[in-house]
Amino acid sequence: MNERVILITEADLGGLREAILEERAVSGSGQQLAEPQDWLERAEVVEASAIPGDLIAMHSAFALADLETGRTET
């Protein structure tokens, strides 16, 4: 199977790992976090400047258009 390449910055990786640990501590279970944890483990850590400009990343702003109604949300 051809898996997608996951790019992440060191800062975002640390923040997401911390969020997963906090959620496990609160919920007492990490079952629902197994897949996101797997994504983080196989992510390629890169400098923020290496993230392509057309990629939606953490703290990104983007416009989403409903093709049926023409309504746009940011």
C-alpha cells in the first residue's frame, strides 16, 4: 500500500505529542488515539520553511468553497 508522506515541524510534533499524552491522562484510554499516534511516528520532521505553500498545516488559514451553493468559509 502506498502511504501518504506526512510532513510536520518539530514544534507541531511536540505539541501534538503533548496533546495525545494529556488526552490519555484525562480519558484513561488511548484507543482512539492509536491512529494519530501512528501518523506522528511515521511523519517526516522538517523545518517550517520546507512545508509547501499549498499544504494546509496547523495554524493555517484557508478558504473552503461549497461548489453547490458558492458559499465560501475561511
